[in-house]
Amino acid sequence: MAANPKEHARGIPLWGGLAVPACTLWGTLLGVLTGFVFGNMMIGGAIGAGLGVGIGIAVLAAAVVKASHHV
């Protein structure tokens, strides 16, 4: 048993839990804006959402690695 109960109660950091939805929203927004500039907002939004999900999963993986360091 851990000497300090708070040391054992750590989980995934908040920034890791919010990574996928936040990156998806930002990616979609930036993709739509870029698509507006280049002429097709739907394709820009789809590409931006895909990139946002990928980046969000990478950040989530980093949060899991950081959380597993404390185990």
C-alpha cells in the first residue's frame, strides 16, 4: 500500500482526456476555414477533422504514457 493515498489515485491527466474532442473541434474549424479560402469547405472540414482526431489520439497516448509512469 502506498504511503500517500493521493500518489496511487492519479489517473490520466485532464489534458489527455480532453485531447480527442478538443483536437477534433479545432481541426474541423481550421479545416473549414482553410476550405473556405481554397473553395471547398466540406472537404476542408473532413480533412481537418481527420487530422484533429489523429493529433488528439497522439496526445491521448502521451497522457497514457505519462500516467503509466506513476504506476
